[in-house]
Amino acid sequence: MSNALEIPGHLTRVPGNGGLLKTKVETPWSHAEIYLHGAHVTHFQKLGEPPLLFMSAASQFTEGSPIRGGVPIIFPWFGPRDGFPAHGYARTSTWQLTETHLLPSGAVTLRFSLPSTDALHVEFLVTVAETLHMELSVTNHSTVATQVETCLHSYFQISDIAAISITGLEDVSFTDQVASLTHQESLPIHISSEVDRVYTDTRATVDILDPGFKRTVRIEKSGSDSTIVWNPWIEKSKRMADFGDDEYPHMVCVESGNVAGNAVTLGPGEKAVLGVRVSSF
């Protein structure tokens, strides 16, 4: 295990769950953990606050299986695909940590690269500070146009699903994957059953208002035209082997990406960058 990319007092590389290698990051405002498996951010917590990211206690930390919680990277497709893994291969691949930097401000940046034999070059840049800033970039090095779907499938820790509200997506059309219909609402989102919504053609900032934790979690994004809101609720939780039956009241996914009709087409030499900044106040 090479220590060349470690930053004394700020960044260390250690064995994580299941023996998978992870990087621990400490800043004056926060701490974080990121696994090479999936370049998966599994933890981000501001000092004096509950974690901002939710992790399932039932998550599998094994080669070939996705980690449940945190921020899975979805690429190059979103959802199921016959004969291939759901949500693509990025979240179950071992990424390379290629660069680390301690910035003058005290923030720490980490750059990960997805090993690939095809014509797409994929990098993931994480900046840990008072906020968590993530950038997923895809560059087409081939001579033909390529279409991809990307998403940062962020799971957020909440006090109680019955108490929170989600704002920023009012009057945005969405596809309800549970009811199989397209709809639009003018009110904040309140969750009282299984929710799986794909909001399209929106670059809006989304807030999770959590009175139990006395905080608002803000999700700002760039280079993203889709937002997905998901909670498995009771019955689906019971069907998921890597998710606890009673965990659904303490999490909600607000995912930023480019999926379905918002999939990105990259011409030869073109690059797309999906950026997400998570903060709380």
C-alpha cells in the first residue's frame, strides 16, 4: 500500500470495511471517507453535526457489489439494462487515486480515474472542506459520437422522513417510476410512501429542510439536467438484502445527473462535467 499520496494530518489511506482500501480526509471543518471501490464517498460530516450522508448498516463491502449509501457514481447508464449490471459498471469498479492536494484554505482535493479500455476517459474530483464538492468528468477520445448517462446517486442522512420537506422542484415535470406516469406539482415534496421520481430539464438547487436535525441540506449542481428523488419505503426495504428493513425513515436520495431524455451525447474530443456541491446550514 503506497503512502505517496498521503498528506500528514489531513489524508491517510487505510483498509476499510471488507478489506477494501479507503481514504480518510480531515479538514478544519469536516471529515470524509472515500473508497477506491467505486470512487465511493461513504462519509461526509461537518464538525458538531450529524453526518450529511446516509450509509446502510447492511451494505456489502465486497468486490463486484455496489456500496449502499453515500454517493455511488452512476455511469455509463442509469437504471437496469438487460445482461449488464444496473446503473453501469463505475460503482463496482476499482478506481485509481491519481492526485491529492492540500489547498491554502485547508481544503483537501482528491482526483480519481476510472481505468478503461474503451474511448471514454472518466475522472472524479472530490474537494472536502466546509462543503463537499464533487465533479464527474467524461471525455470522448474516440472518433465517433457517444451517448452516456451520468448521476451522483447521493443518499442523505435525515432525522425522520415524516418530518422533512424538499424544495426547489416545484413546477418541474417528473416521471413517477412507481405509478408509471408523468406529473407536476407546485408544492414542496413530502414523503409518506415509496418515492421514485425522475425530474427532467432542471438545474435547480434543491434543499432538504430537516427540523429534527435543525438544519437544511443544500444540493447545488452544474452540468446536470435531471434530479432524482428516491426512498424505498417499507416493502421495498424488506426486499433489499443490502438495506435494513427499518432504515428508510432516516434517508432520502436526491440525485443529480443526466438520465433518460437528458442523456449526454459527446462528439469526438468533447467533455462533459457534472458538478454537485453539498452544504448545510
